[in-house]
Amino acid sequence: MSTKVSLRLLHPSMDLADIANAVGLPIARIWVAGKDRKTPKGEPLEGVYQESYCAFKVTTTEGTIPAAITSVDTALRRAVSSHALLRGRGLEKILFCTLMDEGEIIDCEALGRLVKWGIRLEIDGSPRRAQ
């Protein structure tokens, strides 16, 4: 199985750079509310960001959602002592998964880890190819 996974953090106004560094996962995108919008390549766009945002790439050898959840849980446990907001409700947390091939089974233990951190799970299923 192959699944693309990202952990997304959103906050109404806070600069998430310190939290992102503490989490330690590779940062895919990050911005601060109120700053000018830009493309991923840094080209200017109209308007300003309405909220602060950070997206991390979550990669594992297994390439599965449960393995990604374990990786995220480990990273958050390391970072929470210096950033208690990771446990609170003031920071929106989303695990966004794109299924590349077929479905996956997510066990209760993995789902429990998401619940413990208050992480919303979003899954995007790729269209099935005609056979």
C-alpha cells in the first residue's frame, strides 16, 4: 500500500515556526496569518493569509496510515513538553491522507492516538481505475 500523509496545524494568528521546529517532521509549507500570500515557489499572490498554517510531510517505510500515526505520535510526544498548545484545543490538528492505490485498515489503537491528540483524520480516496 502507498498513502501520502501530511500533518497540518492551523491557528488563527500564532506564528507556528517554533512549534514546527520542535515537532521535527519535514515542513512542506508554513505561513503566518496576516502575511502576503505566495505560491509554493514563492511567487506573490493576491491577499493575505487568514490563518497561520504548517503542513508536515509524514513518511514511513511502511507507507501506511497506522505507521504515519505512530510517527506523528512520537514527534508530538517529543515536542509537547516545550509546546503545551499541541495538547490544547487552540491549535487545529489534521492528519490528511491520500490513498494512492487501495483502502487501508486503521486499528483502534492508531485511532485512539489521534483522539488523544485531538487530531482530525481526513482521507482522500483516489478514483478507482477501470479494469
